[in-house]
Amino acid sequence: MWRRRSSGGGSAAETHEAPEAAETRQTRTEPPSDLMIDALGRKCPIPIIMLAEQINVVPLGGVVAVLADDPAAFTDIPAWCRLKSHAHVASYDLPQGGWSIHVRRNY
Amino acid sequence: MPLRAAPVSVLTVAYLDAASTEPLHPAAREALMTALDAGWADPARLYGTARRAQMLLDQARAEVAEIIGARADEVSFTSSGTQAVHLGVLGTLRGRRRAGRRLVVSAVEHSSVLNAAAVHEHDDGEVETVGVDRAGRVDAAAFAEAVSGPGTALACLQTANHEVGTLQPVEEAAAACLAAGVPLLVDAAQSAGRLPIPGGWSVLTASAHKWGGPAGVGVLAVRKGTRWRSPYPEDERERRRVPGFENVPAIVAAAAALRARTAEEAAEGPRLSALVDRIRHEVPRLVPDVEVIGDPVARLPHIVTFSCLYVEGEALLTELDKAGFAISSGSSCTASTLRPSHVLEAMGVLTHGNVRVSLPRGVSEGDVDRFLAVLPDIVRRIRATLGVH
């Protein structure tokens, strides 16, 4: 079955840059965020509901980092950003598996 | 234990899952009943009843060949569409071993193609996967580039996607394959009987139960001149392509259904397509935060897929079942696979809260009306349980 490469395979951390984002960063280390949402162990759509509830906590242009390990979140959080006109900045592999998915509040 | 009545009578259930399997076509039922009596003997033998079975089998083969644009001697019947794909992929790779060990597939092929590709990879073969756009369409230029790579033994492309209905650029892919001297396997499982089979294939696969034939019949056509060698032990049946005793009655019924379905399509296709257009248009109007996915125009006539934000897909399908709708989903996030649909993932669209509505032949407009009437409240209630209002 075709799958994107999942994290936790023992290789060096990968960064999945958002193709649409203008200011993607080439660094492999995760930059700081304004708010971190811990959705590890939670199944979709819960991580997205948590993000939708808290996106307005950060100031305009602020970045929310969603920690999630449900494989659906990797696709669904960027898709949510597209539908809701926020920006998916990048997704960073977590050493224990899962990702830190960075979202910038646009409005 | 006392018997309890089901909440919704079986008679009122609307079947909207034709992409999983189409109900048996009346023409297939009639042909099956006749052929069970006339075509049960071993078609490989020489006595009268056997020759009768052979004649029925030949007739079915000729009919299917004509509809798919093949010669009768290019067509074999398999025991399923999946087996046709497995034989098509692995047999062509085996036949073209000298040409190379590279297999090109699209990222949104049916699991039968991708699982055969995984076997090839385990066998030290190389697999290159070509991505798709947001609508689920393969990038024709990227596909052409991939097949022109050295050592390419085979390329595989579906006619249309089974989860979102988007049509694939098969003719462009076939032209690129022809230029590169690479055979193209076209998986026509979702479109056969509904849309004309595009030309340019070297290997064609299809599945009878998707067009209203019985289960247990697949089609494998291998163009003359395409090198193919069975990955199975030798067997005399079906031009040495498919092992085992042919199910002649089911094959006869499959051919009858394909003939009938193809003849009806001129009227039924546009009718179903108009109902799909209506669902595509109405669902986002009636339900907030919905993404309708797949190509709105270059699509199959009978499939429409959408995803609802903040809704767990399984809960949605369960509630629709309670309301009298047999519907499935491309994604099964929380079910047996524990992975989102590889198709939706490759498209980069929402994978949760996914519903695939696929209309069978003869579906009533009233069923679609009722679906559109119950959906908004079901979605609202599920969202409310998760605290989303």
C-alpha cells in the first residue's frame, strides 16, 4: 500500500514543509510556537476540534503547535487550514512518533 | 430471546453503495438461472453437455471482448477483479523481466494494484509511485516521465478512482507508454459498463459485480504481443492465464449484465450524474464545514464523496445506517485499518468524516431527497456530542 513515510522509523527527524506557505523554513529543528496543544493519543477529529477551539487564543500571525500521533491528523490539519484560510507552516516529526504541526492564525 | 423488529424495515433501506458492489442486474439473474442448467459441465471435455458449456463460455467471452474493445482470444475470466489485477500486474512483470524490474503506479490505485506492487517490491523489484492533484487526478506529465525511466517493465493506471470518482488521464498515459515501449495495465473496475473503455491498454482488468454481474467473476484481457507469464503454477484453463475450473454460469450472467448495463447507460448515466450533481451542490449548502472532494466534471456518473469537519466517520455511517441508508466511506480512520484512506491522503484532503455516496442503477430520486433531508441533522447531532456547535 502506498503511504507517505511515517515518523518514528529511527531515521533523522524530517520536516514536512507546507508547499503553499510563503515563509517555509529549511531548518530541521522546530521553531518556537505561541501555543502548544497536546493531542497525542487522540483520534481525529478530536485534534482538529481542539485546534479550532484554541486558534483564537494566539494573536493574529501567532503560531499554534498541535502535537498529534493519529496518522489522519498529518493530512487533516493542513486540510483544515486550507478550508479555514489559516496557514499550515510545517510539520515536524516528534522523536517518540507523531508530529508537531504548526499552524499560523491568519484572521 | 424475543424477536425485535429492526428500527427501519429492510424494504425502506436506500442502497447507496454501488461502488462497493452493484445489486445483481435482472438480466444477470435470468442468464444465471438458465446457465445453471445449461452450462454446468466441464467446458474442457468433448461430450455434448461439455460442448454446450464451452459454447456458452465462448459466447460470453465474445460479448465481453466486443464491449471492452478486445479480441476474444485476449480475454480471460478470473475469479475476481482482485485476482485479475494480481495476475495482470505480476504476470506482466514476470513476462517482461528482461526489460527491467521497474513498476510505475499511481498513488490512488485500488489496493489490489498496490498490494501486488508491494509483492514486487519484496521481490527486490522497484516501484515508483506517481502523485495526484487535489482532485485525485494523476499528473499526466509526471506519469509520462516516470514510464520513460530506464528498465520500466509495466505501468498501472485506473480509469477512474474508486473512492472519489475522478477520471484519470488514461489516453495521455497510454500515449506516453506507447512512446516508451512500456505496457499499460488499465484497471477499469469502477467504470466498466458505465463509461466506454479507453483505448491504448496492454492489459485490462475489471470486475463483474461492479456492473451488476454476480460476484466471483473478473476480467483479465492481455493484448496480443504483450509479454505475459503466469506467476502461478501451470494450469490449462483460460488460455493458461487463470488457474481453476471456470464458473460458466456466473460468467454467462456477467456478460449478460455487462451487455444490459452498457445498453442502458445512455439513459441511466446522465440520470445518475444529475443526481450526483445535485448532491454535490446541495450538501455544502445544507451542512456547514463540508468539503466535497473529487473532480466536479471529469468524474464517474455515480460517485460523490464529501468529508464533514469535526465528525467521526464511523459515527456518521452508523447514524446513516439507522436512518435507513447503506453507505460507505473511503476512510476508515478508526476501524480495522487504523490508517486513513491512502487515496484521500495522497490528495491532501480531509480524511475524517468521509462519506462516499455511490448510486446504483435505478436508484430513486426520492432516496436522494430523503438522504439530503436527514443528513444535516445527523451531522449536527454528532458534532454536538463532540462539543462542536
